[in-house]
Amino acid sequence: MVFRNISILAVALGFSSTASAHHTHAHYEPEANRVLEGTVKDFDWRNPHSWVTLTVINAETGVAEDWLLEARAPVALIRRGWTQESLQPGDQVAVTVRPLKSGGAGGLLREVAFPDGTILLDD
């Protein structure tokens, strides 16, 4: 009986830690999409989420800004046709993002479009 209770407790704790570790995207605009054109500065291919740093010229000020864009985990990106080499520093791209609610230079990546018409989805 004790062994059974310990087993049940172990399984329950295992599931609860997985569930609590996941987070929402509540800090991004839920329905708003914004298109940014810029230069890839960095592509950080890692778990639990990959990150793209995109240098964008602010249309109002003319100043270069680095936008930090959250993407899915590598396994999810692979299912959508991405590889670790999909984005390279210096690539010129247009991205569609759900911007931060705070108005800061960041967002949730939805799509990457290359000048040759190639599109990578993260949606």
C-alpha cells in the first residue's frame, strides 16, 4: 500500500512540474501582427524557446534597434522545416511578430520571409 501511494505521488509530482514550467504568451498582443524588416544579428537555437535578435532601423528616429523575438523550441521548428542554419547573421528578412504589450522592442515570432520569397513559419 505504501509503495502504491509513493508511486502515485511520484507520477503526480512529475506531471505538476511539467505543467508549472510552461508559460503563456500573455505579454504579447493577442491579435496584433507587426511586420519588421531588418538584419539578423543572432539566432539562438535552444530549448525551451529559440530566440532571434533582429536589428531594425526605427522609421521615426532612424536609429538601429535590436528586437528580441521569441520562437518555438527547436523540435517544433524542425517540424516546420527550420534548421539550426535557417537564419544567419547578416540575413536580410521581413518578420511578422506579435509585439510586446509593453511597446518594447520584442515580440513573438510568427513568420520569416526572405528576399527570394522563401517563408519560414513559426505559427
